[in-house]
Amino acid sequence: MTSADTETSASQGGAGEAGAAGAAAGASEAGAALVGHGASIAPLDATQLTELEPLWRSLIDHLRELDSVVELVPHEQSWPRRLAVYEELLADGESFALGARRAGRLVGYAMVHVAPPDAVWSTGTRYAELTSLCVAVEERGGGLGTALLDAAEARLAAQGIDQYVIGVDTVNEGAQRFYEKRGFRDGFHLMHGWIGGRAADASRADSTRGASGPPPADATSPAGAAPNAGDAPDTPETIMRGID
């Protein structure tokens, strides 16, 4: 089971039970537009993936503001790499993307990777990974993230999948709370290390000073030492498992 670089910007999502329930009720109807919180939710195809760039940028900017443990790559590198991942996922025939629109404008999306059974953990014949959940800044806290997850879970259930995982960055505590409210629990910790014992915060400090490299690990706290207001209690990334 891998973590990829699954993230979420729905860090302060509200429950919004009525709209979310309506979205989930129709989610199993392939291709159907779904209504949740005043926004329509429908599957996205490969030709629509370029529309996701502004939402992806807002997510990366959010993680940068939170001071992610691992230094983030510039957006001009990040988005082409992420787009290539999305294109590969949609080409496999089982993974899917859902987009939420309000007045025709894309305001959120969920990308879900359907994977074969894991070699270590019991996952049935298949399991899923929520690769991305992104919600526009002005939409956060209104329940749109919940509606997207409800729709994704309904589609997974229709595909006979009852387990999925999500990776959350250690600096995104709001995202961790969001998933915990939905029943997710820590299941696997991905820890970042630096050859020679060099630490993440030292690397960031040196990049700010313009130095050629980070100081030894004994000069700073080790990577993932303490959460900085982030998604995981004590590691740079935590894989959380949800079971329906």
C-alpha cells in the first residue's frame, strides 16, 4: 500500500448532511450530475483535467503556507507531474474523477485510484486511494468536501469496494480532523528521511539562507518530530484508512 502524495484542501469542511446525502443517493448512477450544497457533482473525463490546475495550485499554496515538513516543488513542476498522474489513472478504466461545479465553474474535485489487492493488508479484491480532494478556498467550510467524498464513496460501493485510504500531510491538522470525523483512523505512517541524517526543517532553513545544503541532523529536530498544525500526529505523512 503506497501513500503517493495524496492531499486535501477540504481541511475545514462542514458536515452538510442534507446536501451530502442527496449527492450520495445518486452517485451510483454512472455519468449523472449530482446536486450537493448547491453545486452539481459529476464525473470528469481526461479532456477536462486541465481545468483542475487552479484548484491544485490552491492546495499546494495551502501546504506551503502551513510550512510542510518536506520542501514543495515549484508549481510549474508540480502541476505537469500531477496532471500526468491523473491522466494515467483515468486511463486504467476503474479509477475516476468527480468534479463539483457552481454556475458552471469548477469549485472542487476528487480523484480516486482503484488499486488491486494489497500484498500486506487485507483489502478484498480491490481497494481505493483518495489521491486528491481539492476544494476552492471560498468553498471551504461549506460541506462541499463532504459532498464529494459521499459521491466518491457511493461510486466505490457500486464497484464493490469497501476500503480506501488517504494520505495527509503532517502540517494539515484540519484535514486530519475532517477525515477522522468520517471514521478514518491512522493505519500507516510514511516517514521522510535524508541520506546522512539531514533534517527537513534544516533544509528549509538553508534554502532560505541560500546555503548549498542543510546542516547535520543534530543541529535541528529530526524530520516529522512535532506536528506544525498538520494532518498527522507525529510523522510527515500518515495513511488513514476508511471502511464502509
